Amino acid sequence: MSTTSQDVRIVRLQWGLRIGGAAMILFFVIAAIGVLTNYHAMINENGGLLGELTAWSDHDGHEYALMIAVIYIVWGAFVWRAARDPLRHRLMVEFTIVGNFAHLGVMGLMAIFDSTHTAHLLGDVPLGLLLPIILTILWLPVRQLAT
């Protein structure tokens, strides 16, 4: 790969990581605010369309959702930081790709096998898959440069 081609691919990956990290932070800050303010339409599956597409509970115990949101906010910040030098932060990039595929795979299986969660196949599951798919497309062409 020529230096110019290599540089372009790394810059694309950097932008993908920045946008992905920012998206993780934004989505999960909104989710955390929804939990903390007890915004029923967003945190309860029976609270309307938004809740049906993004919430995984129909009861009051949303502590778990808040814990997941905080983990993803921190994760997004680390992804943003890894964008500065993605080749040096290979493990972070690969963890982000594989971890998101794993998490969303479980979400997809839950939505398939539990009819109360089927709407997620039209909501947060496909939306969430965008990040690992795009990062995989951007990462694979430059992966061999990371040693």
C-alpha cells in the first residue's frame, strides 16, 4: 500500500472512530438522562414507540440500564481517544468491533427468541450494528500496519 493510500485509509479510520465514539457517548448520555429522570417513554418498553425500540424492560428496576449506559459512555470516550493513533491502539479498536458484535448478537437473539423484544429488530439492534460494521470496513485495510 502506498503512503498516500495508507494515509487516506488511516484518516478514514480516525474519522470513523471519532464519529463512533461520539455516537456512543451521545446515545448513552441520552439513555442515562432518560433513566435518571425516569422518562417513561424512553426507558419502558410499554411507554410508546421509542421505548419499544430501545428499552429492554417494562418495570422500574432501571439500575442495570444506567450501569450499561455509563460503561458505554466511558467506552466511547476511549474510542474517541484511540482515534488519535488507531494503529497504536489496535486492541481498543478490535475490542470495540468484537465487543459490539457480541453485545448486539445477544440482543438480536433475545429479540428473536423472546416475542416481547421483537421490535428491537427494527430499533436498537440494526442501529447498533452500524458501528461495528463500519469500523470493520475501515479497520481491515489498515490492520496489517498495526504491529
